[in-house]
Amino acid sequence: MNTVSQNQLTSVCVYCGSSFGSDPAHEAAATRLGQIIAEAGLRLVYGGGSVGLMGTVANAALESGGKVTGIIPRFLEKREVMLDSLEDLVITNDMHERKHLMFERADAFIALPGGIGTLEEAVEMMTWAQLGQHKKPVLLANINGFWSPLLELLDHMRAQGYIRPDTEVPYLVAKKIEDILPMLQQSVSERKTEQAGNFAKVTEL
């Protein structure tokens, strides 16, 4: 696993559902996020499907002139209806390879609403960050309070002593799509400043 993170935001990975869910605000959020990523000149990295929120965010980015990388395991080509019009489409042998490539190719991670797969992917990135394996920002797009039950669970874990100050789980939370990229860019900028400070301290020694 690459423990050296990027100092600038050039690509973002979006985790989201391969269905639309029951709240129309989720589809609208996915559309706007894809547009914003493209307008910012960033590359979208996502799961490679053409259905649900997954297809929505990818098509919105493409229609706005953005660059998109899709990464999908071979056994999901038909289930998630692979978006084969992508210029940059990677087909992996399994889920493990897919997730690792998504990690390697992204400078930050955004979790839109989704199912257990979306939850698992987001929590895995949070876990890797907690264990010091990367410092890339992980953001929960809490559209209409979708991720609020997870946030409550994390607070419960803190209260029960399973998440301690020395093992804090780093993540960001945005309620509005327009807030996402500024929050990620600020996080990356702060990380760059911190790394520069650490380098200066080492140099002085």
C-alpha cells in the first residue's frame, strides 16, 4: 500500500450506489457532483458502472467535459452494466484489485449515498487512515442526513471507548455538494503545510 499521499488534488474517487434509492435528492446530488468535479478540472475515479448513482455521477462528469476512470471487476460487468464508452476503463480480476486501484488512482474519497458496498468502501478508507496507511481525505456526503446513522454509531464507539483520541478516525462531513471540493482542497492544503513543517524540523536537526 502506498503510504505517500499527493500534495495536490488532481483526482477524486466517488463511492456510491448502483441504484437510485428512494430520495430524488440523491440523484440530483450525484449529477451536481459529477459536474463540479469536471468543472474543477479533476479526474473522477469510480466503480465503472452505468446504472444508479454510479452511472449518474460518471455521465454528468463526461457531459461536462471531465475525465473519468472506471474500475470494475469482471464478475460485475453485467450486473452494474459496465460503462464501456469510457476511454479509461479498467477491468480487474476481483474486488480487492478494484479497491486497491481506486485507492492508488485517487487523491481523496467521497461517499455519496449507497448500500453496504458503498459503506464498506468508505469505512475501509477511514480504517486505513486510522492505521496511518494514508493521509488522503475521506468525506461523507451527508445528503438529507443519509450518513447520520453512521455518524451516530461512530459517536457511540467513542463513548464506549473503542475510538480513542490516539486512534481517532479521520473523516470530513459535508451536507451540501458545493461544499465538498473546497473541504477536500483545504484538507490537502493543510496536509501539505504540515508536511513542509515536518521537513523543516528534520532539516534543523
